[in-house]
Amino acid sequence: GAVVSQHPSWVICKSGTSVKIECRSLDFQATTMFWYRQFPKQSLMLMATSNEGSKATYEQGVEKDKFLINHASLTLSTLTVTSAHPEDSSFYICSARDWVTGTDTQYFGPGTRLTVL
Amino acid sequence: DAKTTQPPSMDCAEGRAANLPCNHSTISGNEYVYWYRQIHSQGPQYIIHGLKNNETNEMASLIITEDRKSSTLILPHATLRDTAVYYCIVKGGNAGNMLTFGGGTRLMVKP
């Protein structure tokens, strides 16, 4: 099956700093990638949809100036959490949509656990 | 996208078949049924999807009722490693539609 990687797998940072998370589709091209956030004991919540070469579409309540998304190539999307605060501590998961082969299936990365002190 | 209803939790004995139900009574004609699972502290894993015919792959079987208002995911021989939260998601076939995760079913496979 298609493989999606994320880096880093976990990160601890100080309040007020910025953190960049990378999402890569390893064996397929993804014109669309998605970013999710998951708090403990809760389901995944979609944050934004990232389309290669264009601006991301953010879900209601997600601050686009705080969560910067860049999708510069067909295999890489990045999420930057700017001026992170403890309430941003969460499990961030990306997915990449395999549309080219016609299956229209999303494959997920392993997630990045962010802890803001 | 149509909403789905799943039992919050289920138990299954190791080696037996696990049958996970999902209701999606408001599904529309071009919407697919997708199943994912999430093992603790990992990203969701794609299992299977279908439109109206039953589907089978190396992981599981998907049985969709004729009226498409419900479906069942079958893990034929559950192992302890199948313990996870299983999500049934209905998604349109058009480009750009995202996956919306509900509460899922927490499957506990017991020895």
C-alpha cells in the first residue's frame, strides 16, 4: 500500500517558538494532503486541506496565521505551528490522497506528537 | 457527507471473526463506505472501501446491504494486534471531499 511519512515523530518545544512538521508521500504523488489534529481520547479533527501549488483551505475555527501550511510539491506538505502555546499540544496527523491511480483513497502518516511547555 | 453510527465498543476472542457494524441510512448514490482503523498513538490505517458490491482484500471483508443503509466489516481471524478503534466513514466520490471521523468502535481482541 501507499506510504506516507511524517517528521518528526515527536517534538517538545518552549512556549512561543515555532515548530515545522513535514508530511511526505513516498511512493505516489498527492495533489491533495490533509492535516488533522487529535486530542487525547478524542477522534481526529480536520484542520485544513492542502492543495499542491495553491493556498490551503482551513476548517472553521482553525487560525490560518497560526497554522501555516505549504504544499510546494506533489510529495511534500508542511505544517508550521507558529508561536506555539501549551494548548497547541496535540497529535498532528497528515494524510495524502491517492487520486492519480483512481482509487481516491487517503493514506495517513504515523503522526507527530507535539508537546509545548 | 452522510453520517455513520457505530457501537462505541466491542470485544472479540482471539482467532474468531470480528464483525463490526455500521449504519449509514442517509447515504447517497455516489458515496462510498470507507473503513480505517487506528491503533493507539498511530495514524489511521486504511482497511477497505466499497460502493455497493461486497469487497475483500488481505485485511478484511466489507459487506454492504442491498439498500446500502448499513455495512459490516469482517476481520476473519482476529488477533491481538487487531485491537484498535475502527472508523466507518461515508465519503462522496467527487474530488476534494475529505474524510470526517466519528467516534468509531473500539475493538478489544482478548486471548
